Amino acid sequence: MLEAYTLYSGSSGNCIFVRNGSTCILIDAGRSQRAIQTALSSLGADLDSVSAIFLTHEHGDHTKGLDVISKTYKIPVHITYPSYADLVKADTPLCECAQVHDVIYQVECGDLTIKSFPIPHDSAQNVGYIISNGEFTLGIATDMGYVTTKIAEELSKCNKVIIESNHDIEMVKKGPYPKFLKDRILSNHGHLSNEICAKLCVYLAECGIDQITLAHLSRENNTPDLAYTTSKNALDQAGYNIILRVAGPETIVKAIG
Ligand SMILES: [Zn+2]
Ligand SMILES: [Zn+2]
């Protein structure tokens, strides 16, 4: 049975836990080892049982716990070449754990197949993941400047997705951030707005996806209610009644089931 949980989500740290029977993996480790361990233990899991960590990109909100986890648990960390070059220092525990790949790669892990695809973002590289146990397929895509044809195509093949609904465009424009930061967030290499996410939700529902979890919400430029209602209204208007959830920054949200 494929299970997925967002343990932490947003600019204060990101970590997704995926389990299929005895195979456990993490997507990103953007919180401390202790915080990740605490979240895992409430799901009856622990870092000892994690077979691999798959990194989306090198930003701190996705990698914060990696050094300590690599030192303690020596879990293989799958990472693309550009993110590796930017993040990993020679002769460190992380360097020893790193499994470096081209931007598009595929890894078998227990009964799971994990495949990456590129996502435009202001990092050396960013990727999303398609995770399949042969029966169900989960797509993960966050930190998205915009939705490329490739992203839409990859996500359309899934049954369940975790996608970014980062900000409300008006809240960013009227908010306290300096202009350069506003420009960055709203650019093609920034983050995905609620408005565009809502359009993506409708497209994915059209393609047969029946569960969507909205993730990586901005604390300053969004609210869980606003993210939810923007996508929910768009889905309702298009006549799709699918399961829509919102990942919390600190609360565990079940993304499948
Ligand atoms: Zn990022
Ligand atoms: Zn991020």
C-alpha cells in the first residue's frame, strides 16, 4: 500500500515521507534530524527504516537536516549534479552519502520506482518526482516558477499529487517584501501562485487525478483557507469533486488515502 505524508511544508522546512510496506523514503530533509525523527515516530517509523532521501533542490528549506542525518544514519541521498555542485562540500558525511544523478533519472527502491523531472526555480536545479508502486503513482512538484508542458505531462500520469500553492498574487504585491523579493517570487523562477495552482488542479482532475495536496504555502503571502478555496472553487466550477487537502507547516498531513 502506497502511503505519503507531508511532515513539514513551506519556507520553514519541507519533508515528505513515502512508505510502501517495508520501503520508506523521504523527499527532502528541510528540518532538523530531531524534528524529522519526531514526525516519523508519530507514524510508527524512524530514520533507521528510511532507505533513501531524494532531494528536490539545494535550498536550505529542503536540506537543513541533511548534514546531521548523513553523519548519524548514512542514508543514501539522491541529488542532481547541479544541486550537488552547489551544496555538497568534499570530505563531509553528506558527500559520502550522495548519489549524484543527471537531472532526469530513475531509481528503484524496494517496490518503489522513483523518477525525476525538471522544474524551473531559482536554484542550481530543481526536480519533481513521480513515485510508483506499480498500482498507484504519486507526483510531487513544488518550488515551481511556472508549469512547463513537461511538468503537466508528468503529473497527468499520476493518481495522486502534492503540488505547490505558494502565494496569493495580490498579497505578494501589497505585502511588506522588498521589490526584488516580490519580483523573484512572481517570476518564472520563483513559486507557483494559488491562481495558477487552481488551473493546474482543474487540468489534473480532468486527467483523472483524484487526490491533490496543496503544499509549500507562504506564511506571509497566503493562508491555508485562501489556498484551499482558490483551488476548490475552480474545481467546483469545472464540476470536479476530488479530494483536496492543504499541507501544514508543522502538522502531518496524509496525502494519500
Ligand atoms: Zn527553493
Ligand atoms: Zn522551498
